[in-house]
Amino acid sequence: MKYIQILILIFIFSCSNNKTKSNDQEFDSQKIDTLRYGYNGFNNGLKLDLLSNGRFITENYLFSCFGGGERKKVFGTYKMDSLKLTLNPERIEFIEYPEDMESKPKTTKINYGIDSLKIKTEFQVIKWENNEYLFSEFFDFGWSLEKENDYIRFADYINSGLEPKTSGMYLVRKTKDSITSEFDLKQIPEKWQSYFLKEPVSAKIKYIKKVVDPNDEENISWLIELDKGKNDRMNNRLTLETKDGEFFIEVDSVLTNRSFGMTYMYDFTPKKFPIGTELRTKWK
């Protein structure tokens, strides 16, 4: 499930590493105005800089707490208007950092074109007041074990009430101004609009089952059945939580009139969150 995968990734990537600090010497020397889009995760992230001279630089980095990691930079030209951004990559700089902190990083410089190092090049420009997003239809892997694209990830954050306060693994340029209006769904291509909920989904806990690992009695999880299913717009991408935010569950399987998820909260008890407890994708 998504949140369990996130916890695993946090363990792997959340240790502090000074290599994640950006190296902007090339920008500093040019003194060129830059538009920066990006996202930051746990020792991983992506940033895209659009320079006013028509060139771009992307930097994708990934590090672990064990000392190893990699940083990929792609350089090229771009064309952008109010609706679309197109990148034309030219060359790649790929830096590999060994787990042995005393060893020197290995840098490879090549012309763009190797499949494993390709990047997204076609984006739609989406605006929400002063925030600006770049979305690609290209499917890849993020936090989920299933392939997703930027529209699907954005829908997940909108549905759960996280965006615009928190953003997912998609390119965004934000201002410090707070967003007060509803997102204009008409900007999203029609084929992706079905992923966005028109109204929050509400469900109640219908059944709770304790699951004990036969090989480790201290490893306990809880199977939760909810009283809503496909007929009520439930799907296996939704995350629901209680009004106070103390309990959440990601739906991992859906039937016609019911759905299911697991929780691994160490302090979960049926007494604390009994049958009948209401959960929603978003609380007003």
C-alpha cells in the first residue's frame, strides 16, 4: 500500500546527506533569469530550470542513508507558451556517488539518447491562482508500485485535500500566497478528469479483524472493512481519514458496496476507532 511504501522509502532515503545540496555554479556564472519548477522528497527530488536564454537544465537526484546515490543532469533547449512546454534535450551529465564516502564520484558525460536516462519532454501548463504546474501524460513509477502519471498523482493529492498545501511527485512552481479558490478541473484533459472526485467520499468502519503474523506475534495489523464500494465512487487509490486526522486508511480493494484496507498503526484498537467510525477523503 502507498503509505507502507512511503514508510519504507523514508527509512531508505530520509537520512541527511550533504550531497543533496544543489550545485548551481553554472547558473551563478551566467546570471540569467530562471524559472524553477520541482519537487523535493526524502533525499530525492527533481528540479527543472528554464533559463531566459531559451535553455533548460533538469537535475534529478537520489541518495540513501548508506552513502551512495546518483545525480542526473540533462541540458538542452525548450519552447514554452501559456499552454505547453516542450524540452529538447541535448546532453547528459550523470554522477554516481559510491557508498564509500572517501571515494571520488564517477561522472559520465554523454549525448542525450540512452533509454535508461531519458526524461519527460512534453508538458501541459496548469495554473491554480499563482501556482503553476507542469504535467506529463507519461507513465512511470513513483511512491506506488503501479505506474502513474502526473495527472493521476495530482488527482490523489486533490482528492485527499493535500494539494495545494502539499504537493506530490510532479513539477510545480509555487508562490507564498495561499490558495482560496477551487481548482478548475476544466484545465485537465477529459480522459484524466475521472480520477478527480467531484465531492469528498465518506465511509464508515463496518468490520475490524486483527491479523497476527504467525512467525512474529508482535507483528500485528488490522483488516478494516468500509461500508462503501464502487457504487459510492470508492476506488483503490483513495485515502480516507478521521476528522481529527489521528487515523487514516488507504483503500486497497473495492467491491460493489464495500471496500477494504489494512492499518499497521501500533496503537490502533477497535475501542479507539470502533465500528461506525466515519472517515472521509477530505473534511470541509
